[in-house]
Amino acid sequence: MKALAYEGEANVNVVDAPKPSIGGPTEALVRMTLTAVCGSDLHIYHGRIPGCEGCVLGHEFVGVVEEVGSEIRRFKAGDRVVSSFFSSCGHCYYCLRGWFNQCVSKATFGYGKHFGDLGGGQAEYVVVPLADHTLEPIPHDLGDEQAIFVGDILATGFFAAERAEIKPGDTVAVIGAGPVGLMSIMSAQLFGPARVFAIDMVDSRLELAQGLGAVPINAGQTPAVDAVKAATGGFGVDRSIEAVGDLAAIASAIECVRGGGTISTVGVPNHASGDFPYLQMWSKSLTFRSGWCNVQAYMRPLLDLIAAGRLQPDAIISHRMKLEEGKEAYRIFDAREATKIVLTP
């Protein structure tokens, strides 16, 4: 089969790989119909994730079930499905408490041996472990481009907005208007805020954010925190969402929030540690939340919201390319020449 493989820093290539096959009773083999390049794939692309050399990339995908193991109950051959970007069992200590992102059997697609050693979805086929709890059926009236993002960036954006505790009439700042930030803006609007500010330095992303109802702030042209405070009477926003993952963005998310406010960070960190302003957090009575998305809790509700016309996640797709063009797709995505790229086999 054709697949996109990581072969070293900034080196992604289309390769011929063996077609995978199911090896256990809780697995499913899925034939890919659409996959995507994600911002967190760039952590691998830039050589920040050890143990990924030679691995098939990709964790955003939809497809058609081709074969299932003997213990699979929810799916059969021919079903259209969307996958979470990580697997979860549904019955361990954490899953029973609704925290699927802490599952003891969790593994991430396309992220190498230190994250479960699962093959990725940027390929013609992928094996999905714990398929009954990792996959979700796609409603008949939804297309692949509408469904694909519930397995990662749309779920992450909604998770970020929910954990920011947005209430009707609130002001919200979203730091980073990349794919996750745009989904955070889209999701935040469901909670009834008065204003949402989008902070980024890429004009095309800010234009998309404005189209989603956000007030754009170009951090390359004006100090973002100052602009937010000037627009909120000098106090800052009620809630902030950080969707980048670097220390400067996290600092901005903290600085732009008023006393008593909430910070929700979902950007994949590009540093293992950094300074934390504990005294500032304490003295301003701030709430700080972080973590990767609890995806399986959100896939079905989000599919229903899309079907009802309340969310249009496919609006952020800027490029539709073939899997064979994967090397170029990574190049332009890394250069910020694309907002979101989807790939067809």
C-alpha cells in the first residue's frame, strides 16, 4: 500500500508499505477514504518526537471498515467510520470515569514507539485497536470532510472551550488561529460569548477567524495583550484559550485574562517544562487547565451538531491533495502556506 513515512527531520516521503492486517479480536482494518495533516504532525516533522523514524504518519482519518475482529460488536465490514486520534478501551479505571485520554491502554496513531507504536492514517489502510471504543460511525448524511475533524481538532477545540467555562456574555481570547484555534473559535460561539478575540500573526488565518465571528488581532503588528486589555476596559478577557503549545503563547493566555478568569490550554507543548507564574495565578485567583482532548466523549455530540448545521468544520480546509503529494503537503503546511490540508488515497 501507499503510505507517508517519516524518514528524518523535515523528510517525509511516500513509500510502499505492507498492507496491515488485524492481529487481535478487538481490532478493525479500515480502508482510508480521507486523511489530514495536523499541526501536531509537525512536532514529528521537526524531529521533536523520538522513536518515529520509519513510522507511517497521521492520526486524523475517516474510512470504510474492511474487516473486524471476533469481539467487535459495533461495526461490520462496509461501515463508514471516523477515528479518535488515540485508542481507548472504554472499561479501565479511567475510562469508566469518563477520562478516555488517560486510558491505561491508550496509544496514538502515527506517533512512533513511545506512543504505542500504532501505524498512522496517512496511508491506504490502518489497523485500529480497541475499535469499538476508538471508532465512531459516520451518519449517512455527512461527508468525509465534515466528519474527519471530530476525531481530533474539532473535539480539541470544543474541549478547550468547555474547559474555559465560557458563559453567555463573556469575552474570550483565542491565542493561535491555526486549525485548533479556529475550531476553538467555532466551538466557543456555541456557549454564547459577547466577543471572541483571535490572536495570530498570519493574515489568512485571521481572515478565517473573522469569518467565524472573531475580532482579529495581528500579534505581529501590535502587542496582543495590550490590544485585548484596551478592548476590555483595561481588565482583560473572562476566558482565554491557548492553541499553539509554546511558552510565549501560554504566557499571553495568562496575561490577557482578568482577575478571577480561566485559562484553557490545549496546544501540544513544544517544551517539557517552563516557568509558571504561581504568585500571579494565586493573587489574581485564576483557574488554569491544560491537557489533551478527551476525544471519545465528544465525537457523537459533535457529529450531531455538524448534521444539525451548527458547526461547519470543513470551512477551514484550504488544500485538497492526493496522498502521493504528501511530501509537498507537509512542506506547505510547515511554511504556513496552508490552513488545513486533507489527503485522499
